[in-house]
Amino acid sequence: MDNVDIDKVIDLSSNQQDFLCWSCHQHLSQRAMFCNHCGCIQPVRDIDHFQRLGLEKKVDLDLQQLEKNHASLQRTFNAERFMIRSQQEKTYAAKHREAVQMAFDNLRDPVSRSRYWLMLNKAEAKENATQQNSAIISELHGMYEGASDTVALDRLAQRTGQEIEMGIIRLLSVLRTQDWNSANKVLSELDELETLITAVREKRQSLTPHAK
Ligand SMILES: [Zn+2]
């Protein structure tokens, strides 16, 4: 009987989401964090970040709900709750905390969330896609080359920061319409802007070595 069940699970695991509790061997869903028969914590399953945090799968997510679910899951898997549990359960709880934190960090940031969204939709840019710098990025690079004092660098950092903010708004808007090509283009522009703003800050730092 056991063998039959295990075969069935292996057979169906990819699409039927049928799993066995490691402790009592009862059937569980892939999303079950605890066994509803024996109460044991289950290993971290391969589910996406949205499922992990119990959120509706959409690119414009509800950030308040994200914070709330994250806090609640961290409480659920808090080490103190597993103090008198077995080593196996302590280990699983730690893995859950890690997975929940990773999902939260990814989804909270609109740029990494967008990149993840493209991956989920199998719409990532091809490796060899040629990217041409937009006019605005070329202009900012020009400003960077010419900036030789803190005032110019501060102005450039502010301008670059504004471009990043606008880029993120544009990114979410093209993702909503499933315009994957534009989304990949905006993402690569955002990468360029992030690299630039880091360079600007470093140059600024080098001009004021004693500033706190
Ligand atoms: Zn169980």
C-alpha cells in the first residue's frame, strides 16, 4: 500500500501538487507548511515568491499586505516556537525563515520584482539582445564625465535618482500591459542608471574624503 502511494506521489508531484508528510506520511498539498494530521512543520517546497507569502500573483502587489504576511510568517517560523521540537523541525523552520525572507526581499523591491515577474512569465531578455543606450542615459554619462565638483555631482545624483523613479513607474506600467520587450528594455536602462548613480556617489565620496 505504501509503495503504491509513493509511486503515485512521484508520478503526480509535478502537476498535481501531492506531497507526503515526512513524519506521518499523510497526503498534503504542496503549499502546506504544517501537516494537518500530525502538526509537523514541512520542508520548504518549490513554490513561487507570491505563493510563499500568500499573495495574489500580480505585478502591482499590495505592499501593505506584503508587509503584513511577511511579519505573520516570520512569527509562525520564529525559532522560539520550535525550542522543544526535534532538530529536524528546527532545521525546517530555519529554512522557512530564509525562504520567506528571500521572497519578501525580492517582491518588496519593484525592480527585482519586475525581473522576477519576467522570469515567471518566461519573458526575460535574450542574452545577446543588443541594447542601445537611450538619449537620456548618454546625456547623464556626459554629465558624469564633466562633473568635477560636489555641486555638479549632487545635481547629477538627484537627476539620476529621478530617472530611476520614472523608470520604475514606466516598468510597472509596461508589465501591466504584458509588453515584455519594453519591460526588458526599461530594466536594462535601470541597470545602467543604478551603475551610474553608484559611480556618481563614489566620485562624490572621493572629493570629500573626510566627510561623515
Ligand atoms: Zn504529518
